[in-house]
Amino acid sequence: MTKTALVGARIFDGNRFFDDCALIVSDALIAGIVPLADVPADVRTVQLDGGLVAPGFIDAQVNGGGGVMLNDDPSAETMFTMFSGHRRYGTTSMMPTLITDEAPVLAKALAAKDATVKADKGIAGLHLEGPHLAPARKGTHVADYFRPMTDADIDTYLAAAKTAGRLMITVAAEQVTPEQVQKLARAGIIVSIGHSNTDATSAIRLFQAGARSVTHLFNAMTNLEHRAPGLVGAALDWPDAWGGIIADGHHSDPVALRVAIRAKRGRGEGKLFFITDSMSLVGQQADQLTLNGRTIYREHSGFCSRLTLKDGTLAGSDLDMASAVRFGVTHLDLSLDEALRMASSYPADYLRLSDRGRLLPGLRADIVHLDNGLHACDTWLGGQRASERP
């Protein structure tokens, strides 16, 4: 058994901060947090240069990274390349996300999920964003591939749920029935409502049937009006509904996000969490990419670059998780501890990843070291430091 003590940085365990303490890692797990004076003499010490040690970030919606898109080659290699591109920004677990595509592409992504999760290199499962979405709220998706969910689809998803890792599916209320959602949810599949023109009543029926969340709150959905609360109103009102938010300054105005956070806080802590919805350009110098034969352009502006189709439609994001945390602190009135939870413990709870998301004894040693400006300096994945990888 190898034990390591991380010292020299403030520690946040997911619940509270510790000063003048050491984080003890035993092989792949967290052993505990102890005062510096109590670090055993035989424990290897890693001296950090200030900053903050926190639970590694968990991203439930990642379309691409490291220069590649999952849709272009939905393989294990692509998923690991995406993860490597995001790990440098503090992400230690992620859900590669397949944007609506042809049936063979979806089948290949499902086949790759099992192997990537079993490899235990940062891939927590697979997120299917489509093909059961609504043309009225297509966003950057190709509506020609949209279709209602069938019994054959149910059988495919139930089979995939029995293999390793989490399976998350974004659906429009118009393309599924409450009975179908109930079957998926009972099998442990995380059902999220998104890209939908639904009214609040229909959305609530799906929440009652087991739908767990909404996908990128406010975006590609019916918004809140005083006589038509829409999917946004249903999500904010339903106590058990979770929601991912893209905190990049483009997808949602900070005022709207602050209102949503306060609304959900009144219905129960921790129901909103950061996602990136990122494309392949994260960490890259290029200014465009191709998706489903269409060019997506990068415009350098504001807090974070903006990605759009030629007609100006937002096309995913150029966001990373560390930047989302900084945005939360600077623009969303979040305390540092709450912003960190929205990037780690809350998405862990949402995805039912009970072995990570906090630096507590017995949990995975998935760790991020942030500098004083909240930029990621290094990560540990299952106790393995990124900068010390062979």
C-alpha cells in the first residue's frame, strides 16, 4: 500500500475547507485529511505551491475535446482523447455525448461505452443527446435524424444499461411516452428532457414517470412565461428535477442563471450543476470544426469564445469546467464552495456516482489542484497524478 500526503494547499473536501492540513491518498482512494503535524513520517509528501485542492470535476455533457468530436468516430480512442483534452482543465470524470446522428453511429457509440468505462480512465458512461428530439427545438442538431422512440429503441437502451457505466438519454416530451420513460428510469437509465417544445404539464408527467433532469437549462426548450411556464418553469418548480447549466456568458444571461439557482435552492440544494456542452476546440488553436457536414465557427468574444453555425445558431460551447467555476464565482454570485460543488459533488450525485465527487475517506482519489485564480494546475485520477503519468 502506497500512501501520499498532498501538502501546501488549502483543501476543500466537498463540504468544507481545511487550512494547514494534508490530504492523505492511499493508492487509488482518499484516506483522510489530517493536520500537518499528524502526517506520518513514512508517508510520501507532495509539496504543492499554494492554491486549492478540491474534488475533481465531473462533466455530464461533453461533445468533444482534444481536437476530436465523438460523432466523427464514436470509439474508445476518441473518448479517451476527449478526456485528455479536458483533464488539463480539472475534469476527472466525464460523459462523452453523442449528438443526434445516423443509427450506425449511435450503435457504435453504445458498443464503445462498456470498454471505456471498464478501463477506468475518466469515462463514466455515455450521454445520447437524440435522436428522440423535437424539430421545433433542433438547435444545431440535424432534424432529419429525429424520430419517436420505439419498442426496438427501448430494447437497445435497456441492453446498454446492463453494461458498465452510466447511460443518459436526452429526449423531447413530444417523442416519448411516460410509459417509455418509466421503463428506462426503472432500468437505471438517466432520462433528461431537452430540445423540446413541450408545455409544463407534459413535462411534469415525464418527471412523474422518472425523468431526472433537463438538458442545458433554458436552451432549446420552452421558456418560462407567466401563463405558459414551459419546460423551464416545470424544471424549476419540480423539486426532484435536476438541470445542467452552461455558464459561458453566451448560452444564458447571468441574470437568468442567478434566478434559476435561487429558485432551485428554494426547492432543495444541489439540483443545478455545471456542464460544458463543449466541442472539439477546447484547448485547441483552430477557429472552426465540422459537425454533420456543417462548419461551426469560433468567435473570440466575452468571457468565453462563442461557437456558432453560419446562421448564428449556437453550436455547443468552448467552455471547460474550471472556467465554469470561475464564471460562477464572478458572475453568478456563488460562493467558492458552492461553485466547486456544482462542478463536482452535485454532478456526482446526479449521475449516481457515489464513489467520487468528494474528498472523503474511502472515495476515489479524483482530485484537482487549482491556483489562486481558479485555473487547474494538476489532477489526480484514482490517485495517479497527471504530471507523473508514464
